[in-house]
Amino acid sequence: MAGAAPESGTTHRLSWDGTVFPGRRRASVYLPRGVQPCASLPVFYVQDGVAFQRIGRLAEALERAVQSGLARPAALVFVEPADREAEYHLNGDYLTFLTDEVMPRVEGDLADWGTPLRATERGLWGPA
């Protein structure tokens, strides 16, 4: 039986008007317990953000893995699609969306939620 849920970190919600994909765009940045916004750590960009954040409870799984010594702390950026089929399915613009819109809001000069993260590594998680 799984033990009690581990202490959780902090979540910062981002919202902006999209340019690559029009409309209101949203993402949530999860920082593990004890990690500050200006930290240097791995950053994973998670497609289908709501599904992995709320249903899959990925942040809780990460906290459990860190607590058990199976993983090291990392930031999770839960990117919400407006139209997942149009955005993910063989769409070459998705990388542009990540690099030009999402990453600057997390790691760069458009970060208005705190001091930008300094990514030591980056990963992409989710459906193709």
C-alpha cells in the first residue's frame, strides 16, 4: 500500500495570447518542494499538461521518486493544448511553439512568474 502523499512543491500558472497557435495559451510550472524559481535544475516540458498534472499526478510521482532517492528534483512544465490533434500530430510548428512561446516564459526574459529557471537539461514528455 502506498504511504501518505509526499509534501508537494509549488505551482505557478502561466497564461498568454498565442502567436504560433492562436488563442489563449496556458501552462503550469511545478517546482518540487524546497526549490526556488531561480534554481538550476532539469526542466521537463509535458504535453497534455492537464492529463499528466491532474489525472496522472505526475508531480506527486516525481516527489515520491525524489523522496525515495530514485530521482533528482526537476521542474515540470505542464503545457495545455487548445487542440491536441492539430498541435501534436506531425505538426512541425509545435517545436516553434515550445521554443518561441513556452520556454521564454519559463526560462527566459518573458518569465513573469518569478526569476526564470536555469535549465541544466531539458526533456519533452507526452504523446507524439
